[in-house]
Amino acid sequence: MIDARQVRVTRGRREVVHGVSLRVGAGSWVSVVGPNGAGKSSLLLALAALLPSQGDISLDGRPLRERSARERARVIALVPQQPVVPDALTVAEYVLLGRTPHLSLFGSEAGRDHALADTVLAKVDLAWAIDRLVSTLSGGEFHRAVVGRALAQEARVLLLDEPTSGLDLGHQVQVLDLVDDLRRSDGITVVAAMHDLTLAARYSDRVALLVEGELVAEGEPADVLRADVLQRHYGVPVHVLRGPDGELIVVPASTEGARA
């Protein structure tokens, strides 16, 4: 379980996250949504202890600040919005980077590390690409490789910062289905900053709405992703519909009626 209490983050001279408290149950998926500049990425970086913050953040009852950087990397994996990939790495080499927190200071990967990487590559459907350069992958394949590197950390918490950014609809669903399947099979806890509210509703157990650094609503998707709430905080009219299977669909409404 993640328990964040009164988290504040300052970047430069500006506080961008204002006293946010959020609890994430083990094995659940919480999506953090909100307009651009709401502080979603800063909150995720604070949860990963990659950005200084005030307040209390604990994992399974133990404060993050009591864990070393190496220990934190063993339990929390961050998939950033724009991953930096060293030149000329193969897919296998890139995924193996996820094993770094588990190696001794001057150690190198052993048989178990390579076996785990092979298992992860099979899970993300990239076993066929182990010798391919990461730079030659398509957008969807690259995102799967990034998720694979995070999974190779054997982390219990997966933090996703806009995991579908730049992907077409098919690849968006492919990546999110992969994460959801692994969450259900391996018990991984997921916190994802997401722009697409329909996808957030589809995959999340709970949704947290962040606006200008403040948590203004949190709960089940149907309770947070309401037309009146979204219009108030996004500043545009929306329709919240139900699909054939009862899933929530959030679409912008015509502004003509609103102006009338």
C-alpha cells in the first residue's frame, strides 16, 4: 500500500503540489488526472522519491525516506513520459538495465538476471526482438520495452507518467492492457498520470483529480468523472456517456449550446 499524506512539492520557487493526501491499495490501479500543469508528473516523481517533497510517503507502513535509493528502486519503478535511451542498446540490454538495483556495486548480471529478462520480454511480447536496437522499434514496441525494463526491477509499485503519450489508439490499448494484465497476475500496484479520461475510467479502480496542485476529487471513476465536475475544473462542457458494456466514455460537448 502507498500512503501519501500532505505531500508538497516545490519546483524552483513555485509550489506545484499543495498538501496532497492519497492512499493506494496494494494491487490496485489509481489514475491521476487533471488539466495540463496540474502537478501530476511532480506528484509521481515525489512518490518515487526522485523529487524532494514535504509531507509523509510510506510504502506498506514504512516511510520512503527510511529506505536507501537502491532499496527504493527495488520496490518502485517509474515509467517516465519521455524515457532516455542510451544509443546502440539492444532490447535485451535495455531491459537488463532494470536489474541494476539488484546488482552489487561492481557486479554484473548473472544467470538469474538474464532468465528474468527473458521472462519479462516474453510477457511484453518482445522475445522476438532481443537483438534489435531499441531505436528501431515502433512506438508501441518501444513503450512495451520501457514497461519491460520497469518490470525487470521486480518492483511492487509501477508509476506511469502519461504511458500512452504519442501512441495511436491501438497501441494505447495494447500498452494499458499489458500493464493491467500484469497487475492482475502479479499483484503490481499501479499509479498512472493520464490525460485520456475514457482510458482512465476503463482501467482504474479509483481516480484522483488534481487541479493546480490540489486534489479536488478522489474516488471511483463514476464518482469523479462526472460532467459537472469535469466542466468545472477543465473549463469546457463535456458529456459522460455509457458504452454498450456500461463503460464510461468522456467526450467534449459542443460549445454552441454552452454559448447560447
